[in-house]
Amino acid sequence: MHREEVVEGSPGGGARFAPGDAALVAPEGLDEMLAALARLGYETSGPTVRGGAVVPGPVASIEDLPAGWHDEQSPGRYRLEHGEDGSLFSWAVGPGSFKPELFPPVHELWQARRDGEGRVEFVAGRGSSRSKKRAFFGARPCELAALSVLDRVLVDCATPDPFYEGVRRGAVLVVAECGAPASTCFCTSMGGGPEAVAGFDLALTELTDGDHRFLVRVGSALGAEVLTLVTTRPVTAADVAAREAVTERARSAMDGRFDAAGLAELLAGNIEHPRWQEVSERCLACGNCTLVCPTCFCSDVRDTTDLSGTVHRTRSWASCFDRDHSYLHGGPVRVSVASRYRQWLTHKLSSWWDQFGTSGCVGCGRCITWCPVGIDMRAEAAAVCSPASPARHDRLAQPEPRRPTGADVPAGAEEKEALP
Amino acid sequence: MSTTRPSLAVFKFTSCDGCQLSLLDCEDELLELARAVRIAKFAQMSRALVEGPYDIALVEGSVTTARDAERVKEIRASSRQLVTIGACASAGGIQALRNFVPAGSYTGVVYAHPEYISSLATSTPISSHVDVDFELHGCPIDRHQLLEVITALLAGRRPVVRGYSVCQECKARGTVCLLVARGTACMGPVTRAGCGGLCPAVGRGCFGCFGPADTVNTGSLAARLRRDGMQARDVARLFKTFNAAAPEFRVQSAAEEAAGEEGRG
Ligand code: SF4
Ligand code: SF4
Ligand code: SF4
């Protein structure tokens, strides 16, 4: 992927790079990199420790990065521990992704009011004022994969989301390849992996054998421009081998964790499987899984008025676990939690292919760790698709039952409704 | 416009007054509100009293006396839209703990002269007595939600007040989950949003002030808390606070207490 030509060492930067080049950078070089991004006018978000987890936050220097922090993740559980090693990227993704930067949780789209003559006047909403020049520093390869999934949904469509597209086009992506996946990570099963392959400006691999250093690969002209401002030294064959050892170790730790082959068809053919009912007895319908997912894009657009008569149109994150998410005339369509869980899982792993030509899941594992009751979607998908539970197509062609039209759903109606 | 302003009246039953105080708490919007509605009855703000009927009645507090039960019917009859505000009016409040014990058990503990007290055996929400147009939850309610409900009623639209879980507010504001990252007991997954995820944002598990969300699975949350080592009687206590008598919470606290007595907690 990178030319292994020797680039002269360049204290304080100055060496010339092109996409495909690689160089070695000391930890202090990352400080120069962050300073260079700031100098080029980028607002940088990167990994920080807050609230007991690694989450994206403003980073200005390596002091802000999670030095020595290691995570331990399992379904419904996350803990951080501090070691003495000083490594900066020995953790897997936490609950936050870069999604909120491009697709904010609450976004006022526009306001409208009547002027003195009764004419309606529209003005831009308050949601769109932040600078669109962002740098996403230390993004994991699965973040990159998630952004390319979101691109298909929010940009490659009839009505692209201008805010998302604006931030996305202007963003610098500095990827940190993975050396320490969590037990919940399964990107290799979803077509990804611990290596950054494409779509980045710079890709870092942290090397901790011998001296602490970073192998930096250049993915774009912009990345080359940034790296030009950083002190580098040439990459040796030993560094290349060390990088391969890091990502290979990560890959083999994850391999075989989840068998996604044929899943899309198997799930679609098992929509009446009893497991949906069983998982709904554990599922809280709290929506955490969808909101931590870096590819979930559902939103809800509502108009409100204020006391002065101004109308506000606001887009907010929504979840298929909300009762009101499937509200149509007369009431919600997906009344039972079983039907909502099924919607979530089959959309991620099956119908997303039909809709967008990709999987809706990149295997980041967030929905597994951050489910308060530790529901592991890999186990649920496997149970629904296991050969021991044959596919049942009997009701496949029938539409979801609709609630009768009329007033709102009476209290307690949920209990009476059979799946779905 | 001023002559046709809709009228707003505030009524109180058994409660602490905190919810109606939220109306005064709307400091920035209060003048604008007073221009949009005629405040016909609001004892915390003015002695002036305009007789009904009223366009919008905000009702705080639960029904705990025979007189309350009569008065709530009179209020209903003289109000076009009746909105209950707070956990007391919408679920019976903390005082509904009396519903769990034989009548009069707490009176002797609380009052020096229980013989002066004449009250019903239960504390019940307004909706147990009359039809209610909108229930605004919370202990106390959120003032932004209160303004939203009043504004929506004035505009003739449906209030944007969501019934999903507090967890969704944590995620929207970027709070790292206390339950997952620290093992802190939290009622958020079964509690209605509205506070903005206030307590988890400052490191305290959700108390459940806003009562049950639209869809809840209290049994699964309770099972997780017990797996983390919480005693069943302590889990029961989580469900027995300001919304103890809300049906979904009442069922779970009873189940936990039964489990505790069997000794499996
Ligand atoms: S479905 Fe789960 S594992 Fe897949 S991308 Fe979303 S959060 Fe990550
Ligand atoms: S699967 Fe887990 S996180 Fe998702 S709605 Fe159910 S309980 Fe919540
Ligand atoms: S802290 Fe509580 S309310 Fe917030 S996400 Fe976690 S369980 Fe839900």
C-alpha cells in the first residue's frame, strides 16, 4: 500500500510526501500534526477520556489523548484501566462515534415567521452555524467504514443532507489502525479489518516494540500537506514488519467471532422465528443500541411553535425501538418489542443490502457493549439463523398488522397485541 | 388580541407546589406567556381570581381527601383543556406509598395529632377521577416541557413531548452510560424522557422522576441490577419513589419484595 522508498529525516517537517508514501513519527510528532491541523484551520476531535470511557472530544495536543488507558468490554459492560505503558491507542471504540459531528442529535433546520404584512419568511435554523472544517483524529477503521455506509444513505441519494455533506467533504480523517480490539469487535466478519485501506488522509499505526513510534501512511494530497509540517524519519523494513504484526494480531484475535455468510437471506427467511419473542423479553426497548451505532441514521422531524408565533422545524435522532417511531394514522405499526427488535436486526444485517447495497453493520460492537442488559446481536442473529431452527415462510408475505384507525392506542394495548 | 386571550388557571391538590413553581421559573418567557394567555387563577403569582370557565387548567397534586374528589370534578366541568402536571397529579406521587400499607399506617407516624386528619386510604392520580387531556410527567416537571404543552394547546397542535427512555437523552447529550461503564444502578432505561438526562450527566443514576416510559421492561432491568449484586429489596425501593403507584413500577416493586421475602434476593 505504501512505497517503501526511504524519505530523508526531516526535523520540524519539510519532507515532501505524496499519497502512498509512508514515514515514521515519534509521539511528539503527533503534537506537530495536531498543531498543523489547527494552523490549517481545522477544529479537531479525537479520543479523550471522559466519564470513564474513551470518547471523541476536542484535542489540541497529545496531552489530551488517552495515554496508558486500556478498555475491557463485554456485553453490557465497559471498564477502563490505566497502565504504565504510555501507549495512546490501546483501546477499542467507546460509546461515542464521529456521527454526531456530521449528523447532530438535535438540529434545528429552519424557522419561519410572518412579517408585518402577513408574508411568511423563512430563516436558517440555529443548527447549521458551526464551522464545517473538522479533523477527525484517531478515528478507527470501522469509523471510516461507518462513514462510507452513512455516505450512501445521506449523500448518494435524491435529496442529500447538506449539513452532513458539507462536514464530510471538508473533513480531514486521521485514522488510527487497531492493535487492541475488544471482545465485542467483529469488523473482520463484516468486510472490514484493523487496517485502514482507503478513504483516509493519514493512517497511523502505533508501534510499541522498541521505541514508541508511529508508522504514518499518506492517503491523500491533504494528508501529504499535513505530514509535510511534521518531523519524520524514514520507515525501515523492520517498522513495516512491526506494523503488519500489530494488525495481524488484531485480525486473528477477531477472526471467526461471527459468521455473517448468508445472513441477509437467512434473517429475511426467519421473520417468524420464536427467538424474536424470546429476545424481546430481555430487551428494554431503551434505544441505546441504535443511538450508539455509527450507521443508524433514523431521525424525526417535528415542527413546533413558540409563544411569539415563530415556527421551528427540528430534526432529532430517532430509534426504531420507540413506540412512536412507527406511528402512522391511528397508532404505531410495530407495537410489540419483538417486532421492533426484529426491525433493528433485520435492517442492519439484511434489508440494508436491498436498500443501500451494503451491510448496515460494520462490526464495531458498540450496540453489544452499551446495551444495558447485554444483548449481543451476534448471538441473536445466530440463534435466529441456526439450522436447528428452520426457516418458516408461512407468514412472510403478509403485511404487518395495522392497528385499527381511530383514537390513540388505549393504555395496555401493547400487552394484547401478538407479534408483530 | 388581548380581549380574546385564552385563560389559564392553576389548581393544586396534594403536592409540594414544586410543579406549579416551574411556571414562575419560566422567567425569560413569563412576560410573553402573560401576553399569550390571561392568567386567571394562579395563587403563587397573584391573589386576583377570575371566575371560570377556563380554557386551560393546569392541575397539580393527587386526590387524597373526599373533598379533593369532589373538587376535581368541579374543575373538570369548568375547564376546556385539563392538563395534569407532575408525578402526584399523573401517578399519585410519593404520598401514594400509603396505597401499599393498611389505611392510616403512616398518619400516626407523621402527625402529632392524627385524630385531626381526615383523608382517603389512597392517593390517586387525577385521571382516576376525571378525563384528562394531557398528562405532563416529572417530579418536578420540566419547565421547557410545560411551555411546550401550553404553546401547543394555544396553537391547536399536538405537544412534542416524547415518551421514550431517559437513555436516549443521555445518548443525545453524550453522557457515558453509568450502568455500563460504572455499574451504577439507573432507572433510565424504564423512565420517560423529559429531564434531559440530568442526573446521569452529573454521575447519579436516574431516580425515575418522570415515571414509566411508553414501553418498559422493568423485569429485565431489575434482573440486571440483581445480577450486579443488588438485593431485591433495594431494587424494590428504586421502583417505589415518586411514581410508586404507576402500574408498571408498582408491579415490579411488588415482585421484588416478594422475591426478597422468599430470600432469593
Ligand atoms: S449494529 Fe452494532 S456492531 Fe454493527 S455497526 Fe451498529 S453498533 Fe456497530
Ligand atoms: S437491544 Fe439492548 S440497547 Fe437495544 S433497545 Fe434492547 S435493551 Fe436497549
Ligand atoms: S446512565 Fe442510565 S439513563 Fe443514561 S444511558 Fe445509562 S442506563 Fe440509560
